[in-house]
Amino acid sequence: MKRILQTFFVILVSFAVLAACEDKEQTRRDATVEVKKVMAKRKEAIETKNIELYKSLILPEYDDGQSSYKEQVEYMQSLFERYESIQFTYQKSMVDLKMNSARMVGKISYKPKGAEKATWNHEVTLFRRVDGKWFISGGVNLGLI
């Protein structure tokens, strides 16, 4: 009887561990989807020249040593005022997740209407989850167009 209880306990613990691993993997998949949605909304905000949507994607405490939240918003607003339309492209890449932060490395481009070709650049976009919502927290390249 003792052997049966030990076996049952081992099986029960194994199922609990497997369920926890599966939940963790599902959480990672969900976070990856949410980060990619932020990038898709960034594209939408730029291409529709929607500064309010753009602002909602940037972490208010954004400050990556190169620019601040205020500089990010002011730069985008100036682009929206200067160009009739802007095509924004980003190379979809893997999302590297660590707890409540993420990183996406890829190429991005801006192409204002009338420009012969797009301006491509390498970007390491940083994200942070605050109160369950993902925001861009660093790495956005300014001054490309």
C-alpha cells in the first residue's frame, strides 16, 4: 500500500509540474502575441498619423538614454505634420521575453509619400509590461527621415 501511495504521489507531482510548464509556455505565447500587437499598432499609428494611438503605445516613463517619452511624441508629431503620409515597415522577428520585459530586434523603415525609397535601419525595440499591458519602453530610433 505504501508503494502505491508513493507511486500515486509521484504521478500527481509530475502532472502538477507538467501543468505549470504548460501554463508558463502559454503565458510566453500570450506575451509574444501582445508585444507583436503593440508593433502592429505602432505601424497603424504612423500610417494613419494618429498621435494619440502612438502616445498610448509609449511608456510614459520612456527614457532609453537617447530620447524620452516627450521627445518620441514630439518627433512623431513633427513627422505627421511634415509628410502627407508615411509608410512604416518592420521586419517581424522573434520576441525575447524576460518576466515583464521584452526585446524585439529587427529592421524598420519609414517611407514618406513621394520619396524614391524607404530609409531602413536596425532597431532593438524594448517593451515593458505594466499592470498587464505592454508598452514600448526603449530603443525607438529617431531622426531616420
